[in-house]
Amino acid sequence: MPADAKILKDAARKHWGIENSYHWVLDVTYQEDNSRVRKGYGAENLSRLKRLSLNILKQDKTKKGSIASKRFEAALDDDYREDLLRKAS
């Protein structure tokens, strides 16, 4: 691929646009920036679990609403949470 500045600029903008929107959802829904977990592998493990649950909730088309509302619903409704986990596996 030729080293074209416009192509590289567009690729970088697309990458950071996706990264920033993904981070924003994690921060707003899971308040990831406020996490106080710092020791050992705790922060990395929690981050992976949050990303996993975010992806599961994004794939769910049975409920309408925000990721936060789906997350709250999953916390309250055992059947909905079980359905989400069954579909994810």
C-alpha cells in the first residue's frame, strides 16, 4: 500500500473515532474512569468483563433501550440475564 498521507489520516481518524466512542460508552455506562481498582490484575480483569458484557448487551435485540437500561434490566431479571448469557455462548 502506498504511503499516502490522506489514506493514513483517514484510517487513523476512523480508528480513534471508534476507540473514543467505545471508551465513552464504557465510561458513561460503567463509570470506568472512576474505578479505584489498581492492584494486581484486578483492573485488567474488570475491564475485560465490562467489555464482554458491553458486547453482549449491544448484540441483544430483544429489548429496546440504552445499554444502561439493558444492564439494569439484566441485574433485576434473572430470566433476561440467563437469556443474554445463553445467547453469548
